Amino acid sequence: MRAILVGAGGMGQAVLERLGDHWSVTAIDVDAGRLEAIASQRVVDTIHGDGSSRVTLSRAGLADADAVVVALRDDAVALEVCRLAGEATVPRIAAMVVSPTRLPDFTRLGATPVSPDRLAARQVELILEPRRVASAAFAEGRAEAIEFRLAPDSTLAGRALSELGLHGWLLVAVLREGELIVPHGGTRLAAGDRVTVVGPASDHAAMVRVFTEGEARFPLAYGRRAGVVLKAGEDAVVSEARTFARLTAAEALTVIHPNRARLDPAAAAHLDEQIEALGAAGSGIEFAEARGEQVGVADLETLREREHLGCLVVRRPRGVRASLALLRRLARTGIPALLSAGTTRYERIVIPARSSQGAWEAACVALDLASHNDMEIEAVGASTPRFLVTDDDEPLVRSALMRLRDEGSVRGVEVAGRIVRENPVRLFRDIAVADLLVLSYGTETGNLLRPSFTAAVAADRAGSMLVVPRDPGHQ
């Protein structure tokens, strides 16, 4: 993520000291000596010039900046920088304010005003680092208390304090669903907890790393195994299922096959050959038998519980009718599914930048896969053409994109983003075949004339796509 720091003096250096490594920073100052000093503190790009100049800010990459931090001692100049950043629709603008009477002026420009020096640096940190809820220094700056929010993929979720080995740090409070818990050695942490940690200020970076790092979780929230249906002529689907399962935290791939007793001798012999070949192909493959000569939805519902299935791999549908029918069957199982096109390698993962809860749930799965497989991820926002609407939805799309980039940053994933004014179904249907598209689905799939967004995309998409069920409360 990219930040422009205007002002390389004490305030600017304090801000830079606290920003995470995922921020790429360009510093601007009229004093070459200050730029030299800040460059010795950390790897940054520097520009010698006036930060209130449109030309200078353009050289610094204002058009693509995710944040602008103004650390100047002149409120008039700082206001001009904020005005230019606001015109460029920079998502986050933070500014040091010398005179408290000028605070409303900065607020009107969409900036977050902070002051002074170290206090400002701490507040900017919390504006730009989404999993750190609060931070405070004490003991003459030698100790620090930081409040973190544990993410769903946190390595600490489900573990007792006695198991953590906090290296001289103290976890002094847990806020869970509005209830304050004073923890002890047997207290187990949970995703969503707000935890307060106290430790030496010199351990700041280490504390942040421990309490914000994550681990592969998908599809464990749904089940421990991935499943694929073995059907004649769908060898490519099974091959993709093996590839996909290796990208997840699934402990095994369960191959679901017809009931041998219901098949004629030739078909049963062929099935045994397929099973033998798959068994010899490598470890991590298990087998489950359906009740009939075909695997039906009832089998999947039963096997989901018995085999602890957390994800299914099925052949992608062709046409709206098949897409609707498949999503309705999947809704009965309530688990994610990879609609397979037979791909064995994904170039990157693509997700929509949308403000809905369903899109967020799907994006979290995509970020999980990307962060633990070193994959590229792109968030695409489809904004309605202006001539079709009276209220422009682009600000909502930008906000959704920023939220995704925030979450990506703490998972170590660079989320590339773009906003396109185009029909969303056409836009996502035409995503490159080699890309894995991740969307959400719900119980409301629409009909042949007005299919849901996911059903419409799945009907004509040539490549593979992962569909993640929405929480029933967020349909």
C-alpha cells in the first residue's frame, strides 16, 4: 500500500517509525537534510520540493496513493495539501494541526486532524493499521500497551494464554462481545476478541507481528475435508480438486463415487481402476461411497456430516438453467464449492469490491487462500455508469476496496484494485480463464429471467470459480 508523507521533520519521522512494512512511503520536504535523515531511518522514496504543489504531489504518485499524511508546522500549507489530496479522492488523509481552532477546517476537507508529535504519530498508526484498536505509551515511553482485534485467521484463536509463551509481555484484558474478561492462564482466546497487551516499547514490532499474523483456515469453518464427485468423463475436475485441496487447510480430499453394488460388472471394474489410480497418485486422498449408481444431493448432505466436508468441487455449469439448479443444490449443503473448469494452476485470485456482507465473507476466503499460497489477488469494483443513476455509487466501491486492502495488508497480501464502470455480470464473466474468481451465493438464486449475480456469472464463465455461502442472516 502506498502512502505520501508531506513533512520529514520530527512528526514525520515518528509516523514513519510506526507504520508497518507493508506501506511503501514517499516523503516530501523542502529541507534536503530532513529527507536525508528520514531516508536513513527506513527505505523510502524522497522528493525535494513543496508538498503543497500539485506538480510535486503528482510526482509522488498522488493519483494512486492509499493515504496522505501531512506532518507540517504550518496549518495553511497543510490545508492546501489536504485539499489537493481530497480532490484526488485519496481514501485516507491524516494531518497534524498546530492550532486547535483550525481543526474544523481540516475536517471539512475530509482529513482526520491529529496533534501533536508523538500523540499524532500514535493516532495516525491507528488510522492506517486496522487491527490495532488503541495504543498508549507509559513509563517514560519505555513500556507500551496495545489493543488488538483478533482476526478469524489469527494463530492465537482457540489457544489458552498458558500456551502462548508471550516472552515477557502481559495480556491484561480481553473484551468479548461487550464483556470484559480479566484473563488467567486457562483463558482461551477467540476470533473477534479485543485483547490488551503490555510490554516493552522496544518489542513493539514483535507484539504487532504476533497478534496480527494469521494461518490458513479455509475450509475449516465448514469442515475438515474437501470433496469431489467421481463421474465418467470428468477426470479434469478431479485433477483440479487435487490441486485446489492442496491450496487449502483441508486435511484430505474425499473422492465420492457411486455404489459398486448398483453398477453392472463392467462399470464396477472401471470404477475400481479409477479408484486404484487415484489411490496410487499420492497421499491425502480418501474415498466415500454413495447410496446409488449416481451421487445425489441427499448423498452430499449425508456425507457432509459423516465425512466432515468443508468444500465441494463440481463441474462448472453451462447456461443459466444449469447454473440456477446447481446453486440451489449447493444451498441445501450450505458449504463452499469450486465450480471447476479443469484448471490445474491459477494465475491469481479475483474478488469483487462490494460493500455487502456476502462479498466480504467471500473475500475473506480469497484472502486466506492468497496469503498462505503467495498468490496475487485483485479486487475489481464495478461502478454503475453515471448516465444510468442519480446517486453515484463509486464512493461505496472505493470504500469497499480500501477495506479489502486493509485486510490484505495485515495478512501480508498486496491487493491490487481497479474500478470499472461496466455491467458487473459481463465484467466478472470475462475475467481471465486462468484466474480463480471468488463470489458469494445465497438461498435466493433468482429465476431464468432474473438470475442472481452469481448465477448469471457462473452460467457463462469459462474459468473456474469458488462460490462461498452467505450467512443466512445476510442474504
